[in-house]
Amino acid sequence: MIPEYSLGLFAAFATAAVAFYALVRETDDLHRLLLTDLVEIVTLAFIALVGTDLAEALILPGLVVGISELIALSEIYRVKEGHIHPPRKGLRIEVMDSAPLIMAAILVGYGIVLSGFPGGAIAGVGVIFYFICRGQHERFELIETASGYSWVLWIVAFFTFMLFPQYWFCAVMLAGGAILVKVMAKMSLIGAMRGGPNA
Amino acid sequence: MLSIGGQDLFVLEFGDILHYFSPYTLTLFLLAVLFTGLAIISRPEEQIEIAFGGDAYYAKETTLPEMRFRRFMAIACGLASIGAMVSGDLFNYTLFTSMVGITNVGIVAAVKNRHVLNAAYAYGIVAMIATLPLFGSAALIVATTGTLSIPALAAGGQAVPLVGKALLVLGVVGEGMAPFYAAKAEMFRAPGAPYVIMCSLSSLLIFLRVVEIVTTI
Amino acid sequence: MIEYLVCAAAFGLLLLGIHRKVIARIQMRPGPPVWQEILHALKFSFKSTWVPRTASATLFVGIVLVAIAIWSAALFVVLAGESILILIGIYMLHKIVEHGFGLSSGSPYGKFGGVRSVISAASEIPLFVTITAIYFFTGSLLLRDIVAYQAVHGPLLLIVPPAAIAMYLVILSKLPFGPFSIVESKEIVSGYKTEHFGVWRAALAVTDGLKTFVLLYAFVLIFLGALPFWLILALMTAVLVSLSFVCAITPVLSPYDSVTVQSIITGLMLAYIGYLWWVVP
Amino acid sequence: MAMKRKTVEYGLTASALIIVIAWIALTTGAIPLWAAEAVFVVAFPALVLTLGLWWRAGGGEEDFPFIGY
């Protein structure tokens, strides 16, 4: 156990060193922003190395913090560089016109089977893919409402754990489902972030 | 528990999440509450700027939507600092600290001034990078000792690795203190004193708290 | 207890008056009478007072209350022999207060004072080095424990002289007319104090008095231990006079140089801590 | 900004009363030391400010007593 952990730690530190070296070398603002993501992922690797149930609980806030910082900084970059007009439609790939629905459905379905945090991430990727291909009319209010309700359910599950431990199975399922919807909603917002009137 | 900040006054246990007040953390907590209150009830000032090379001067106005957004961010920053002051859990502390980093950027992000935005961006990059040592230290400590509770770490015989402590301080410095010299002085030029003051206050408070944490565990 | 507050503020103002007198005599000027700062406080409290139109009124007034409150609290912390961490927390909070004073008015001079006080954060790090060095020996940061330790082992001034120098420099950087007093140097009028006139300035004078008293009192207690009260007051005056000599013969550094010098001092102190960590088991 | 004399008077009276009450309570042992200190920390700044504002508000055209040496 210990040697494996040390090995992982060594790899993580080495990756961090690479990331920091890249950041020191890079001078372009946008590229530095992209490189910080490299650092964020190493951070998650550090937490994942703990390798217990606790690690999963700790990764979620770590990831949320990372994503929110990334979004906030991209917004600042956009404003400070004066990019206030939404970009023109960029990617033109055939599969994005023909297959988004089935790809998204497969990913969301698989995510629901997994449930919990990784399930949410996979389902979220499906929704992102769908929005990237089709998302002309994103319905932000709906996504935000779903996300809010799922958060409430998550909190309810927490209180169930504390106050009525005998219903733990119900609480686990509730928390798993809620976190699935929550992570999915948050990730799908990234897919929809392309400026425009809603941004 | 006799901690470095004086005799414990009050311990709030919520499941395994623990908050405790020593005279030291209580002082910091009250200051965070006080300045958050000031940020809520004060209106921004009109900063007077002198046009270079002449006698002309003009007042910078803060628009209402900008003020609302920045006040919200300042309150969020205050709440994050309050959380960081009373948390008895190392990971919660690091989480609150990183939240302080984000909200500090947010407080000045609505200012439409290129210098301020540049400074905020530079600071944001540093704050983002600093999450690596910050969360890394918490993960390292939980992996080697098996607990994140500060009182347990203080009482128990587990040896907290020195590198964990060093990374924690480095992370907090990155989130709050280090950008003082690089970017924050520029950020402080932004009008809206009640909100801008939360930037420096929150950095200061998390730094004061990490000194207590590192010497205690 | 309220009498302690009033006496401490008055004695602190007297010390500041002595400070001015000593500086003046070294520079071969007659100088103001030693009670000049007390008179100043009273004089300002009789002046007509209002809030500037551009100011953020709540913060403008609130920060004055906060300034007096934190240093009153600091006095009580020192008197009660509580943790010196609290004292240091309050000392660092004073930077926020200066910042609030400067920025709340909207005046450019105040703003520069506030920004300078933020960049002079380098002056606070030696303070942490001080407490770390003390902690190595006493094993506690409660002031009463430190005093008790000195009753047994002799004054800390002889045990950890570099720590005493570090705290001495920290006090120096908060005194007026010192080499590190960039926050109120004259090219930005009065720095963060510029727009606080009348009663606000009188309250600021009370704060300055309390601050001077608390810092010097804590210095004597931490490094020399428990002594008769009259002797403590005499030693405080002696420390202040030595500080005045430093202030009288050094120019105010430019902000950049001030921060550089303070950073160098911090580096030296960190090296000293590393040395202590190596030597002390 | 003109402070109303009444407001200042109320503030002064309130802060002075609070301090006196806390002081008496402390000397008679009704409240512990830390509670009295907390009261002083809150009330003393208010006392200083309102005192200054009050005697200025009370002044008419008479000379200022502390100007000059």
C-alpha cells in the first residue's frame, strides 16, 4: 500500500513540476489559462490518491472549485480582451449533425446506470455533446432549476443520514441520484457557454 | 483542548463536521462578521481621480448593477472567510480558502477597467495554481494520518508530514497573500471601498488562521 | 477597566509627544511640548466635523469605531495575558483599518495611503518569525506563560535577541516619521488620514495612543518579563526614545525600498528560524 | 453632514450609561471580566466619537478652549 501511494505521489509531483515549468515558460494569457487546467487535474490526482471513499467526497468540491475558477477567469479574459460579440458557428463535422441524439442518449443512459458522481460526469458529457451539436435554444432556467432541486435533495439525504440512520439506503439512493443530476446540469452549462444573449 | 490561541470556549459538533472557537478564532470570526456587515450596509464611495498633467479631476461612478454584483461577491467572500475561521476540518478550511480566492477575483471582476481586470486575471491564475498545494496538502495529510480533524491531529500522536504543512502554507499564500505584491495593489485601485476591503481582509484572515492551524497540528 | 483604556490612550499619546520632542532635539529644533499629541487629540475633537460627499459614509464612520475597538481589545488581551497570536492578528488588522480609512473617502491621497499600507504587508511577516522563535522556547503563546517562562529562565531578550530585533522593527514600521512610514509620508499629504478630520481625527489620535501603548507594553512584557509597573513604564519610554533616535537619523524610504528592506529582514529572520529549528531539539 | 444634537446626546448618554453599568457590575462581581471587557470594546469607541461630536454640537460662537499653547 505505502509503496504504491509513494509511487503515485511521486508521479503526481512530477506532473506538477511539468505543469509549473510550462506555466513559467508561457507568457500568453490565454495559454496560461489553459495550462492552469493541467494543474487542476494534478490537484484532483492528489486527492484521488487517498484512494478511499473519502477521496470521492473530496474530489467533488475540488472539481467544482476548479471549474468555477476556470469559468470566472475565462469570463474575465473575454471582457478584458474585448470579445463581447458571440463567436460564429465554428465546428462543421458531419457526425455532429447526424448523431448527437443517439450519442447523448447512450452516454446519459450509461451515466444513470453508474449513478453518483462519475455517472453525473459521464451523463454530463453526453448533455454537453448534445448542446454543442444542437444547442441553439439552451433553456438555462430549466437546467438551473433542476440543479437547484437536486441540491436540495442532496441536503435532504444528508439530514436523513444524520437524523434517521436506519433509512440509509434511501438516503444513499437519493444522494446518488441528486448528485447525478447536479453534476450533469453543471457540466452541461459548460457546453452551453458560448457567449450570446444568455451568457 | 488547550490550543495555541487560548482555552477553547465552545465546540460545535455537526456529525463529524466540527467547528470550534478559541479566543483567537473567535476574534477572527467576529472581525469577519463585522466587516461583512459593513460591506452589506455601506454604499460605495465616489473615487476622485486626477487627470494627469492638469488641474482637472473627475469622480468615478459605480453603477447600480455593478454595485449589486460586487456586493454579492463581497458578502460571499465574507461568508467564506467566516467559514474558514471557525472550521475545525482541514479540508473544509482549504475549500473555504479557495472560495475566498475566487470571490476576491469576483469582487473586482465587474469593474470595467483594463488595469484592474488585468490584475484580477493575473491574481486569478495564481489563485488557481495555488489550489494544487492547498488541496494537495489536505490530501497528503489525510492519506498519512487518516484524519482531517484539526483537534484530532493536534491531540493524536500521528506525525503530520512537514511537507504537508509547507504545502498548506504555500497554498494559502498563493490564494491570498502572494498576489499582494504582484496584482492586488492594482486591484485595490478599483472604486468601491467596502467591497475591495473584503479582498485584503479575507486574505489576512485566512493567513492568520493558517498560522494557528500549522502550529497546532 | 475603562480607566485603563483612558490612561493607556493618554500615556500612548504622551509617548508620541516625547517621540516628536526627541526627534526635534536630535535635529536641533526646539520641537513641540511633549503633551502636544494630547492637545492635538483634544483640539481635533473640538473642530467641526462632517462626512465628505464622495465618501462611503457608513464605512467612513464605521472604520473609526473599528479602529478604536480593535486596539481596546488588544489592550485587554495584553492585560489578561491571553495569546499573543490575538495581538498579532489585531496588529495585522490595523492594516485593513488603514486601508479602510484611505479608501472610504474617495480621495486620491487616502487611496495611495491605503494601497501603500497594503503593499507594506512585508513588515508583518517578521512578527510571525518572532512568535515562532518564542514558541520554540516557551512552548506556549499565552502571554502569561511567556512571562512565567521568563521568571524561571531570565528575559527572552537574552535568549532570542534576533526575535526582539524583529519585533522592534515591527514597532518601528508603525511609528510616525520612521523609515518605513510610507503610509503617511508627506508626499501623499497625510496618507490614509488625509480625509478624516475633526472628531474622526481625534478618534484616530486615541487609536494611535492605544496602539503605541499596547505595542510597547507587549514588547516589554514579551522580552523582559514581569516587572514592577513603574519600571515597565520607564522601559517603554526608554524603548521609545531609542526608536526616536532611529526615526530622527533615517529618511523615509521610498515604498519600493521600504518593502525591499523589510523583505530582506524577513529573509534573515526565516534563516534564523531555520537555524533554531536545526539546533533546538 | 449635520448631526442632530439630540441624536448625539442619546448616543453619548447610552454609551456612557452602558460603560458605567458594566463597570459597576464588574466591581460588584455581577458579570465576569471578559463580559465587561466585551462591553467596553463596543461602547468605548462610541463614547469617544459621540463625546467629540457632542461638545462641538453644544458649542455656539464661543472660543475653542484647547487651541493654542
